[in-house]
Amino acid sequence: MGAELQTDIVVRPVRDVDAEALGRVHATCWHETYDHLISKAALEKISPRRLAELWTHWAAQGPEFKIFAALADGEIVGFAGSGPARDKDAPRLRELYFIYLLDAWHGTGIGQRLFDAVVGAEEPLYLWVAEDNPRAHRFYVRNGFALDGGAHTEPFLGETLTEVRFVR
């Protein structure tokens, strides 16, 4: 795609009516992001319908949550969300929960726009990201984050995924 993007891009808060499309995009992003970390059999268990149900819940969160979608020509291509820290020993009061963008849209600036929509300029927060996700690591470092040594292994789709913590 490149920088000469001739597409109408909108970044806006998630709405209830987005749940089905978000479920599909979420499932696709997980395949694109984790196919080298999680078995194909585990990834095949992903249900866009089940993820859509999760999105119905996310869309109904209160004002302390910032959940945004990116649309290209009216179709959802990515999403991001932040809110109150979920960890008991959180290094910051806020957490970036997720930011996903379909592979076809990487490098277009949409990921940065999503990030900027859910994270205030210079806002102190933290996030967890797959240990083996160098593209994401570079994105977070560019946005002022640094690894703080925190790591954990989480169950993910019936397997395990090691995540590392970045803090800003």
C-alpha cells in the first residue's frame, strides 16, 4: 500500500454494531500475528462469533476505557483499547490492552492513529506483548516504551504464550 494511501481512513470509538466485524478482524489478526507462535490446530479453534460476543462486552465499557476501531473505506481493519490496569502489581495506573491491525495495513500509519486514539500524549502506561513479536516491540519503543524485565507465560488458545512487559 505504501504512503500514497488513497483510502478514506476513519478512527472512531467502537460501537455495538461493530461487534460482528470486529470478531472477524480479531480472528484474522490473531492468525496473522500468532501463526509462528501457536499451532495451526489451536488457531483453528478461534471463533469469529465468540470474539464478536467479547466485542459486545468491550463496546459497553465505561468512559475510563478507550476502545477505538480503524475503518478503511467503511470496513474495520484494526482496533485498539486501553483502560485501568488489570494487574495487582501494575507499574502504572493505565494499561494498553491491545492494538491489532490487519497485515495488509501495516506501515500505513493506521496503527499509530489507533495508538494515539487510546493513549494520551506522554501518558504513563504499560502493556504486555508476545515476546516473539519484533515488529510490535519496535512500534512500542518508537512510542517511548521500554522493557522493564516483567514477563509471564499465559494460557492462549489451549497452549501457552510468553509475554513481556513494556512501560512508559
